[in-house]
Amino acid sequence: MLCLLIRRARPLVCRHSLHGRSLATLRSAIGEYVALPASAADGLRALGLQEAAPVQAAVWAEAMGGKSACVHAPTGSGKTLAMVLPVVASTLWAGRGNPGRVVVLVPTRELVAQHETLLNALGAATAVVTSATLGAPGGAEALADAIEASAVVLATPAELCQVLEHRPSLYGALRCEALVCDELDLLMPSRKSNGAKVTRWQDRGDHPAEALARLAAKRCGSSLQVLAGSATLDRASKTKLERALKGAPKVALPLPVVACDAGKNLVVKTKRAPGRPGNVRTTIAPRRVSHKSATRADFIEGAADALSALKPRVALVFVCGSSKLKVRAVAEDLGARVLNDALFPSSARSRRRNYATKSSGEKKALEAAERATDADKRAAATRDAAEQLRADVIGATTDAPVVLVASEDRARGLDIAGVEAVLILGGPANADTFVHLSGRVDRDPLALASGPEPSVVTIGRKRDIDQVRGWLSELGSAPKHDASLDRDADDIEAGAAATPERRVATARGKLFGANPCHLLHREVAGNPMLEADMAQRARTVVTGLENSARHGLRHQSTLNVEDQVKVLVDLATDPASLGRHWCGLTLWV
């Protein structure tokens, strides 16, 4: 009984905090913590990484000697380099013969791209295992060869398990000496896994990352260093990792948590999940971000108004599942780019875009090109796309902004420099998702108090805004409600009463050569009979398919008479447009 009381009295985490120290005192060169090879120093300099961020200074003070720890720091604070550099230095740069491998586990391909860029800068030979590389010609066999020849394995857990099952000899030959788990709460969530078993090391209800951590603990060398981190670290995920690491040599359990609260620019709060008082979760979020909210029935119109009001050079638009909108349709309406196309042009979804509408000859040519494209060419295409996006961001202006649209589950690991505004359409799935969505801005850890204040605008229904306000209240930050962006149910009723004025505006637009598709978009937005998802489908029909005449003219606000007639004929003869008359559109056209 006494032992039980002592165990319950032990603190949740052993937290090494930097509270009270100014940001300036934490600045120091990266070379003060580790002797960087010349190539690695040049690679980090090319990425603009020369000074140690506060969280990096805190982690390296603990981990450079081979200690294991959990890292709890805000999004964009430098956790990736803080976790990767110590394990690379202790295994690859230590000068020991036949060092063990470094295994880096991440949950999304966006994080894979971020880690791959950093590992390449450090000069580490890396085998990348994701769904894209696993589906490339050669598949698991080629990846198994790459793992045997590489010092670092960067992978998403499920795909790495498939490669290990393809070649079971790798289970013994992996010899993991360092394990990095980025976004631990997503790799090992509190809920049990209900997916299929992908490796023999996976017990019932375990996630693939738990099985790989158990494998690393049992099949490591003389020692094992583990670094795990997240901005939304929770006790359940930390406990799962510690359970998997039980028995690993030189891993002191429970793992200490290194948290950062530098210069009072960051706020640390503890929140409890509703209905689950035993699952204590902690979140660290930046205070400098300006949170705004707008109640709108038409999310896309609200996003367009917000972009017009804020005038950001670079903006991200995240589409939440509750909005019932499609990412590609939102990008079409805003004249923006889909993030998946911009970052991963070689992905299967991007390669087979509009596959069904192609002729048999085009389909055969596409399939032949896919068979002839190996993993190296796809990786090169992805790197070229990232470089092109980086150049576009650098050259962006308020008159020619870069606007990218993605779903809410693509936020983690997305690191795009210079993002000045994040727009969230609908209500995020949970508070952690909202933290990671809003964390795409203000990602320079050494400039937390300089530059313009970035904006995060949540556009949704009243219940979505109320939910976000509750989350921000727990984090100690209340959103600024921008009334100029509002358009709630009362506004829609007022708009219905203003039908004659809209009719006059529409007639004037027709006389002065306005694009008929733009006029129809405006009519759909003002139709009180349509819910948000129905209005989105109607706008998609009005825009038309890629092979339609009106689709090619969708970005032109004014047209000559011939193009106006062409668009009107195309609309009148489109079966999809005629099939929408039942939902009330005919009264507004």
C-alpha cells in the first residue's frame, strides 16, 4: 500500500524548463554543442541554420551525452533539428567502427520531406520508406537493399513494417542504436489500433510504431538513445513509448521531458480531455499569433474576403472535414494551388489526375511512363517541386500571393517559410489539430518577438467558432472577432430581402462583359435555400470539368461577347448543370 502511494505521488513528468530566461541568453552557435563536419556545417548554413534555438539548446544540453528524453515545444520551434542532430553526432560522427543505425519514425509524408531535407544537409546516407517509395518499381525488395546500405532509416511505421516482413533477416540486421519519434502523440495515440497486423512484433491493439520501438529495444547494440517530441505531448503516448522501451540498455525510465518557455513568448498550459480526467494533456502554443474568427454560411466566400482584407504574401487554407468541402474545389474557387500537387507531383494521386477522362491511348502512355519511372526519378521530381515552391514563396507579393489549399490532416510537419496567414474552413477535429493548424505561422524560433504579427482566421458556423474560442481560452488567448468578415444566418436573410439589388447588379455585370460563371457563383452564394455543401457542389458544376469551354476561362473576370456566348452555351448544354435545377438554382439563374 505504501509503494502504491509513493507511485501515485510521483510527478507526471520530470520537466526541465527554461522559464524566466531571456531569449537572448539562449542564443548560441550550433558548433558550440557538437563538432560539425565541414560538409554538415555548409549544409546547415544553406538552410539558414547557424544559431541554436532555445529548445535546441535545452535538448542538446541533455542529449549530446547519449541520454534519452521527450521534447515538448511549440510548432516551428526547431524540434526536428533538436532531435536529429544528437543521434547523428553520436552514431555517424563519433568515429566508431560499424556503428548502429538511426531509425527516424514520422507519421506523415510532409514530415518525411522535412526530415529528409535536414538529413541530406547533414550528409547522412538515408533510406526513405514511405507509401510512395514502397509503390515504386522494385518496391519492398529495393527498399530492403537500401536499408542495408544506409546508416539512417527514415520511414512511416506501417510501410517500414511491410519492408521488414518482406525480408525477415532485417529484423536482426537492423541494429538500431538511436530512435527518433517525431509527433509521438500521432505515432502512438492513446486509442488502441484497430488496423490489420503488419509485423510479427505487433501485439493486438498496438500501433506499428509501438512494435518498431519494441524491436529497437530488443535488437539494439550495447546502448540505445531515444528522442521523441511533439507540441501536443500527452501522458498516454509517453507511457506507451516507455512500455515498449522497457529493458532497453542505458534508457532511463521514465523519460525526462524537456520543455521550453523562453522569454515569456510561449505559454504552457495543462488541459484535460473532456470526459477523460485521467488523460492529462499539455499543449505549448505561441502567444504572438493573432487569432480571428468569422461566422459565415459560405466558407469559400469568407476565405476570399479574408484574403482580400489581410493581403498576405503567403497563405495556407486548411479544409476541415466538418465543412464538407473538397480541397480541389476550394482551390479552384479561390484560384489557389493544391498543396499535394505543389509538393508531391509524383504521387499516385497527382499522376492519375483525371485518369478516367483520358482516351485509351493516353491511358497506355501514362501507364508506360509510370513503369519507366523509378523511385529516384520520383524523388528528384519531389525535390524539384519543393525548390520551385520555395522560389515562388520568396518571390510572392501582396499583388501576386502564393495561396495553398490542403486538408486539416496535412498540417503536421508542414514547414513553409514566410506564411503570414492561415485560414481554417470549418471546425477542426480537436484541440490538438487546431494547435498544429495555427502553428504553420510564426515558425522562426529565433525571431519570436520581431516582424508583423501573423494571423490565424477560423471561418465556420457559430458552433465551430464557439468551440475554437473554448480551446483558446484554455490556452490563455482569446480570439479577436473580426466583425467585418462575419456573415451569419441574419445576414443571409437580409441578403434574401435584397434580391432586387442583386438582380440589378447581375444585369449590369452582363452588360459590361462579366464572366457568366462569376455571376452564377455570386448568385449561388446569395441563395438562402442552399446549405454550404450544396452551394459548394453547385459552384463546382458552374466551374465545369477541365475539358469544358468555361473551365479554361474561369479565372477571367471579364470576357468579350464571343467568349460570353461560348460560356453560356456550354452551361446550357451541360447535363450536370441542368440536373441541379431541382435544388432551387433555376429561381436564381
